[in-house]
Amino acid sequence: MKKAADSARILFTIPVEVASWLRERAKYHGGTLSAEIVRCARERMERESAAAAKDRANAAAAPE
């Protein structure tokens, strides 16, 4: 079980259609809305990290 120090409580407002989409995805994955938001955010973090690594590799390989 996660400790309170491992989590942050955040209150935010999102468009109704985004909230509906997230609820549908949470139901599809059999999880909670909170878990779906975390899953989406982590997927985005991984994509951005991979893109940054690719950019660094391309910069290192580029002739000077």
C-alpha cells in the first residue's frame, strides 16, 4: 500500500468530454478514474522521455 508521502492530492478542472473519456477508459481497463489519469500521464512521460533520448542520440550522431 502506498504511503501518503508517495502521493499528491491535486484538484483540477478538465473539460467535460475529457472527463467522460477518462471515465470510459477507466471502466474499460477495470480501474479507477485516478488510476486512469496516472496511467495516461505515465504513458505521456514515457513517450516524452523516449523522444528526448532520440533527440540526444541524433544530436550526438550529427556531424559538426
